[in-house]
Amino acid sequence: MVYCDYIENTKKTVTYSYGQTIDDMTGEVEYNFENDELKIKKSPVKYKVISRHLESVLKKHRREFINGEFKKKIAYEA
């Protein structure tokens, strides 16, 4: 599981805080949707998130990001 809260975006990237639970949203990830690249800036403090889940949630929303749509909250629940 991974939960993401929107922080900011540029023309090519979007940044979200993330975590395995909503009580630990201390990780930070930047997703370059133009190049389909993921950069983990900071890992969550308490619980490790499987990188595959983080990639899945961001790639699922790639088309929206390209169209300038950035949801405040996104998630992936396996």
C-alpha cells in the first residue's frame, strides 16, 4: 500500500509526500512524468514502501499529470 499527498508541481514534475500508512506520510518523491522517471527524495520514517507500488501509483496517473491535473491525494492498495 502507498498513499500520496500532493506537494507541488512544475511543467515536467510533480512532488508528493508518501507513506505506507496515512500516519506516516514522511517520505517524499518527485516524479518526472515527461521522462517517466522517479526520484525518491526521502524515505518514510516508520514503514518501508515497496518501490514497485510507488511506481504503479504514479504511472497510473501519468496521463493526468501530462494534462496538468494533479490530484491532492492518490493511492495504491494491493
